Amino acid sequence: MLPDKMNRKQKLIVVVMDLLLLVELAVAVYLGYQHQENLTIIFLRTYVPAMLVTVILARIGIRKLATER
């Protein structure tokens, strides 16, 4: 279980994760816009896997950097 408060390294991971998610979203929208006839499929095939990898790796990183009490 995660502690109530996060240390600096954990907070940094959250900030980096948020920035990566924004970049991934922008790239997915851009690629979808390039092929408007398949916008939904391209968006979902681009954003969902990237988002899942980012969130899962961030969760693993946050847990590994958790301080013991």
C-alpha cells in the first residue's frame, strides 16, 4: 500500500507522467487529424497503448520509490 504522502522523486514521476500524457494526446490528435476518415481508429490505436504504458510504468516507479515507514 502506498503511503499517504509522496516524496520528491515520486512527485517528479507524477509530473513527468502528466507531461508525457499530454504529449501523447497531442500526437494522437495530430495523427488522427492527418487521416480524418479514420480519426477514431487512429486516435485509439495511438493514444490508448501509449497511455497504458505510461501509467503502468509511472505506478511501478512510484511504488519502487516509496519510502519505508
